[in-house]
Amino acid sequence: MDALAGLLEGPRARGAFMIRACFDPPWCVRIEDRAPLTVMLMVRGEAWVVPDAAERVLLRPGDLAIARGPDPYSCADDPDTAPQALILPGAECSYPDGRSLNGSMDLGVRTWGDRLDGSAVMLIGTYLWQGEVSGRLLDALPPLLTLTSEVWDCPLTPFLMEEIVRDEPGQEVVLDRLLDLLVIAALRAWFSRPEAAAPAWYRALADPVVGRVLRLLQDDPGHPWTVASLATKAGVSRAALARRFSELVGEPPMTYLTGWRLALAADALRDTDDTLEAIARRVGYGSAFALSSAFKRVYGVSPQEHRGRAGETARVG
């Protein structure tokens, strides 16, 4: 599993969904769901995305925005339109005065708003929880990023519009994969832009030597890697690999591997009921004790405490 796949694998395991939103002006939806990642693709009409702590953005047909939580924001026909609905944690919906809104704005299969033929139509995909692996990439994103149709043409829009309203067996899996594809394509386009501050390890993936080593570490973290074995795979000396890796990634290969292994372990503790011993073997530690010692040194809590806190957070959310 590489880092882009890891970005979405954990959050999907903890819940993701996609809807079609249809509105006529005036309209405004206040989003306070604390979701770590929401993607908005404008299909028809226009919409303003108005974060509390960032510059507002106008979306036109073909434009895409990605909001990185947990900070709240609003979507509206106009920045001055007052909220008419609130989206809360757990996909709960309410009126601004607190009355439940669940169900009253349903327009059909995965469709929500005030009218099907509304002048504004937007596809919205949300990942409800963030893991340690996904955080390695999400932390590099601004609170709100946008790709306009002038710089990025999304070929998925017609297919998404067709698939999102289907009510067939396995359709949620289809939409999950389409949402993943949409987000990965958008992030690739974003990080290719000069103003984007891509993580060092992401930029290093383009290097013929360091990129190969990063993929080896990400794809097979359980292997007993050494700098020597990685250097052999990359076709360079140990000294050359250590120097080049540190220059491009910002840390030595084994330090990066430790962080990757522990991030995978942290997500496995949160997302599965696997034993600590099983997780340790899978991510490259010889025993549960070895993983526990390394985990507590980096995260400040034991794996058991981390799993308990994650469960409590899920129940509260």
C-alpha cells in the first residue's frame, strides 16, 4: 500500500459517503461535521465555499474544492446568505435552531437539497475519520484547496452523475472507489502546481533512486529492511542512498520506515480487532513487546491505550 492509497484506505474503513446536492437560491448549508476530508465537485451553477479561517472561493461548473477538517465552513449561493441547515458529526442534519432536519431534504437516492432541478448541483464526497497514515498527506494540505476547470478537467463527472443515483447491489463499493479515484486525481493535480507545498516524501517519489526505495518501504513494511538491502535494490551504495534519501525526504531511511510502520500499526489498532502480536508481525516488528515499546516512545501512550482512546472517540463522534 503506497501513501496515496493509504491516505484513503483508513478513512474509508471508518466511513465515507457521497451525495448529490441540488439547490435553488437563496441557499446556505453550514458544515460542522469535523470530517478530515471533503471533496466538492461543481456540476451545474455556482456555489461559494466560505471557511471561517480562510479565503472564500467561488466554484463554477467543473471546479473542484477539497476542504480539510476539522474547521467548519459554509456552502452557499452567496457569502451573505444565512445558514438554512447544519451538517453535524455523524452525518446528522439540523435546522440552525437545533431541530432535526434528517429526512426532510431527501430528494431520492443519495440526493439531498430543496429541488431536483435546482440551479446549483454539486457532488460531495466525505471521509469521516482520519488515520495516522492519511494524516501524513492531509497535514500538507491547506484548509481549502481548489482546482478550476481551466487547469484541471475532471473526466469522471458524467460517470459520477450517472452512478451516484443508482440503487443496485454493490453500489456503495463502486462509489467508494470512484470517490477514491477522484480525490487521488485531484491531489496529483494539486501537488503538481508550483504553489502547492507537497510533502518532501511525496516529491521524492519522482527520484529514480529514492522513489524506488520509498515504494519498497511503503509496499512491504513487514520486510526486514536494512540500508544495505535497500541500497542493493536501488543499485547504489549504502552511503549514497543514506545521503540522497536524507536530502530529499528529510530523514534517514530507517527513521522513515519506523514512522511508516508505527502509523500503520496505529491505524490497525483503531480500525481492526487484530491482536497486537498480529499487527506487530504485519508491520515488521518481531513481537508485540517490541512494537509496544516503539509505539509508546513515539506516541506517548501504549497501543492498548491508543486503541481505547480511538474507540471512545468513535463512540462520541
